[in-house]
Amino acid sequence: MTARTSPRLVPFDVLFEKTNRAWPAKDGITVAVSLFNYARFVSECLDSIVRQTHSCLELVVVDDHSEKDASVEVARRWMEQNSTRFDRLSLLRHTRNQGLAEARNTAFEYARTDPVFVIDADNQIYPRALARLFGPLQHREFDAAYTQIELFGDQSGLGYADVWSKSFFRPGNYVDAMALISKRSWRQAGGYTHIEGGWEDFDFWCKFVDRGMRALYIPEILCRYRVHGTSMLRTDTVTATARLKVELTMRHPWLHLR
């Protein structure tokens, strides 16, 4: 199987944009929000971003052609009401549904800053999250930084995050998508790749391992993963596990998935 070496560009429309700073700040962070039929959650996600203690933020929301609810309208209204908080904020919409991986790739491609924080529109972050994650990438010591996650919603508890280690990835993924990632490293890894049924995050981190990239684990609970009926934890991935194990092992033969 041949791995993609560069992210694929897909068509999108710019539905809203406000630029308050002509050039990105030296310590700027872009928050990339992936949105798809999450009108009921997106405002809470964005509220958690606007409360960040890190001052220089840019926001890119990519709607993957939502049609079942008013996701776009809710996001646009929120942006209009909170536009002064950000150096730049943008609402993009894919002209047709492309999947989660491509929504993230679109946000990275559009980002003006090198550090990009990845979050889905049903999740949240605590106010100190981005400030704590910024240091390791500021001096280019690491390619990404991530924290422990808190499960909330239909299930409560802690995630499985731990120190970055190839051996820890062998039996399965333990690093969530919510992470601050260097755009340069994202590009070198070939971006996210669509995998039918999920596990795009696992594949992305494995590509980091393949290229000898490093990520720093910050052992604090700073990111919140919502568990609900339509989250990836509850839907596609569960029914496709056997096939996904085969596909990921073909992509990354050093994995030992059971």
C-alpha cells in the first residue's frame, strides 16, 4: 500500500472571515475545529476556546458539508458575536462531504500559524490548555504536544494518554486527536488520510512515528472528550475494528494489534 506523501486539497467556500491582525503573531496559535452536524455542541466547544488564557489565537472552523442541522448558522452567529477575541477567524465549508481527515487537512492548509490545535466540534478544552501546550512547540523542540483527556457526557473518566513511545502504540492508539501540532510536521507526515470507519488519528500518529517525529505528553487534564451516541467512540469504529486492524497493520507493519 502506497502512503500519501502530501495532503490532498479539496474545494471549499469561505462563509465568514474577520481579520483583526494583518500578519500572524509570533506566538500565535490556530485552533482548527472540525464540524459536521454538531449544531447542538459547537457553541460550547467555541466557548471553551474563547476562554483560553493564551492571548494570540486564530480560529478556523471547517464544516464538512453539514446538512442535517444548522451547524453552519450556529457557528457563523457565534463568530460574529466573538470576532474581536481572535487575530483572525474563518468559517469554511466543504462543497461536498469529504470526511473528518480532509476537514482537518483543510484547516491546517488554511492556518497562518505553525502551531495548530486540533479539536472536533463536540469536544472542549480547559482555559489553560493552549498556554501549556505552546511552550514545547515554540522552540521547535517537539513536533506536537498533548495532554491527558477527560471523558464527559454519556461516560465519565480519564483517557489513556501517556508518554510518547513507539512501543506504546504497537497494541493500539492512546493519544487523542486533541493536540497542538506543528503545521510543518503535519505536512512532512503527509497530513491526515481518510480511513473508512475511523482511526485516522491513529494512522496520523503512526506516520509521526514512522518519520521519527516526537510529541510531548503534558500530564495534566486539559482536554475534554464528549462521549455520546454519535461520537466516533460509539459508532463507525466499533463495527469496523477487525478491518481497521488489518488496514493499519498494512500501513504500519511494526504494529501488533490484537
